[in-house]
Amino acid sequence: MMSRQGQAEPEPATNHSPHWTGDSNGGGWIKSSKDEIYISAKAMKITWGQDPRFWRWVQVSKDKLPGDLAKDELGFDSVAELVQVSWLEATGSVDLASHKEQLSPSKTYQVIFHVKF
């Protein structure tokens, strides 16, 4: 859904919660390559994520995305933009069993949040 300002808006919550509940199992919001797993903001749980006083969903042009993501029509074309905050809470999970071919117990992995000011 798009607002008049051209910003992406999240789908309406079915439970009328002010929080973005995320969907880590569908929507094309998790993508993996040989060495990386990308998780869209739409797959995460974001406290107050559906309250426009605190968050807005902004469209990102394909040329601003990393190469692997720019090729796909997945849920990576919009990001959650923080408007104001008293605390920040965003969580998510990944079903590692579905990525077992890529992951190795002998390797160390890191989680990176892309934060832009």
C-alpha cells in the first residue's frame, strides 16, 4: 500500500495491534545466498511498528539495494524508518533448519543491522 507521499505503508493488522508482528515464514522476506541470509524488516517484530507516530514504511529503489536483493521482487523494497523513539525494540528469528545447507557448526556468524542516519 502507498501513501500520498509515496511512502510504503504496512498492510493493516488483523488484530489491530500497534506493533508490526512480522512474518519470518513467508512473504519472500527472507533471502539467502551462499554465505549470507538477508532478513527484511517486514519479517521482524517491531514494537510500535504500525504506529505512524514512531515508524513509517519507506520504498527503496532497486539501485540502492545490494546486488542479490535488487534482482528479486521480494519484500526488500521497503524499509522501516524510525520517526521518533523512547526505546528501540526489533526482534526476529530464522528457521535455521531451512538453511542447514549453508550453515556450518564450525563457523562463526554475525548479525548486522543496517542503520542509516
